Amino acid sequence: MYLVLGEPDQMSMGTAIRVGADVVAIHQVAESIDQFGTRYLERVYTAHELSSCGGAPATRTASLAARFAAKEATIKVLRPRGHQPDWRSLEVRRDPDGWCTMALTGHAAALADQAGIGELAVSLTHEGDVAAAVVVALCQSEDESVGQSGSGTPLVLDVFGRKG
Amino acid sequence: MEDTIRTILAEYGHLPVEVDKIRDDDDLFQAGMTSHASVNVMLALEDEFGIEFPEAMLHKSTFESVAAIRNALGDLIDS
């Protein structure tokens, strides 16, 4: 599922979209908090994430589960080989107006750099016992050779993979 | 050590199959263990063996099988 944008002479490096999605069972996050408490929270979530997930315990747990899903979705976008980024190097930052963005540090930031990822977009949701997140990244990298024809003219595909 | 690893996997791994039916080299993620469950497995192993997995060992491969966990614990306990 790649979308190639721009004029052919601008596409020598290729621009591609990566998408990652993940779901987390909220009751499993509640169990982790019950079983491991602060050790679980501080090993997985940043101080900003912990402070931005407030409200009633059930609401807080659902918000944390959505953040875990966002971290895992981001890992799917970063495609690490071997060493996984620390969970805390993948931070969901909550804007005061309610929307969220991803902030990467350390190994996660290095992986994004390697893939030519300049920006990540994230969307979080939860309903019932399920929390979910989708992360979209725009990549510009010499490694991203997909979406280019042999003639150097980029193929333009829509999100369903059909030629446009 | 292997029995303890299997006990922890049974309690925290949320595996859809019985741990007894998993062979040493079977891929636990292929068997249904989620990334979130692997965090719980890691924390439970730390509690049980009195160790802490350093960031450098936070490979998915560290927790991908009973044998891999045993090897990782061996390295940590010996160091």
C-alpha cells in the first residue's frame, strides 16, 4: 500500500507511506498495573504519558492501553531488525486541545531517521475492552525503491493498491 | 530454571495454547503471545530471578522462545 507523490524528477529517492496498527485488551493493562504497579508503569510509559492519562481508573487504564497500542503500531512502522526501541522512546504526546502526536527519542528516533521518516501521524481509540491505534509515516529514503517503474517514472497507486 | 520459565509463561504469557505443548524452540509470538504480554513475562522473570533486563536485551528475540529466555537469563545471572 504505497502512494508515490510528486513529479518524476523529484522522485529519485521515492516517497512511501508506512502504516502500523495495533490493538490491546484493556483488561490486560489493568492486570499489569495490579500485578506490577509502578514498575510496569515506569518501564513502559513516559512521565508525560502517565501525567496526561488522568480521570477515573477505568478511563486512565483505557488511555494507557491506547498508548501501548500506539507504541506497538509505531514499531511496526519503524521495522526494527533485532534491537527493539525502549517503550519509553516512543512517546504519545497529548496536545492540550485533545489530539495526539508521536515523539521519538534514542534508538526509535535513529530508526525513523534511517527510514527517512520526517513525520508520524497517530490516532488512538478505545471501546469496550479494546484500545487501538493507527500510525502513518511518510518516508523518503533510498531504501524505499517500491512504487517506481523501471523507466524512472513513479507509479501512482491508490491506497487499495490499484494503479491510478 | 525451565520449569520456572514455563510457569511464568503460563501465568503471564496469555498464550492461547497450553504451555506444556510448547517446545523449547517454538516461537512464542507465533504461538500467540502479544508484545504487551511479553512485558509482563519480562517483569515476572525479573521478580523471580532478581535481575533486570537491560535495554540492550530488549530484542523481541530475547523472549521469542523458552530456549531464548533461558539463554538470556543465563547471561544475566552469570554476569
